Amino acid sequence: MKFKVAILSSMVLIDAAQLEAILNIVSDCETSNDEWVGDGKGPNGSSYLPLIRKFSIDKVNLTPIMDDTIETLRLATKLHDEAKSSR
């Protein structure tokens, strides 16, 4: 089993050991987010306030994916790529 998780705008498949390593790294990180504060109530007349907060690993969105599903998707990808290259 692997876990599907978004990293740098890509969905990656990682195993439990890789997931643990990533979570150990990001648990000490901060996030930069813009929070809605109301029309024109932010800096320079914007509606958002830029905030720095500690990253919460509780917000990590994981999707488990079984090994047989991964193998099926690998085969489908291979067949798709072969069909595409033969055109």
C-alpha cells in the first residue's frame, strides 16, 4: 500500500516510511496563507491579510492506494504511452 499525497502541485505515491520522513520534516515548518478579513480591510486596501502559522500535519490529505491498483495504473499508463507513440 502507498499513499497518494499532493507535493508541489503533483500527486505523488509514497510508502509509509517516506510518509513518516516527510511528516517529520514538515511538522517543523510554517505556512504562509492569506486570510479573508473583509472587503478593503487588509493591507493596502486588499481583502486579505497575509499570515504565518505553524504547519499542522492534521491537515495533510492522504489517500491510501492499494498495490494492485498501482500495478493496474502502471499497466494502463504503459499501454496508453505505447498507443500514443505508435500514432
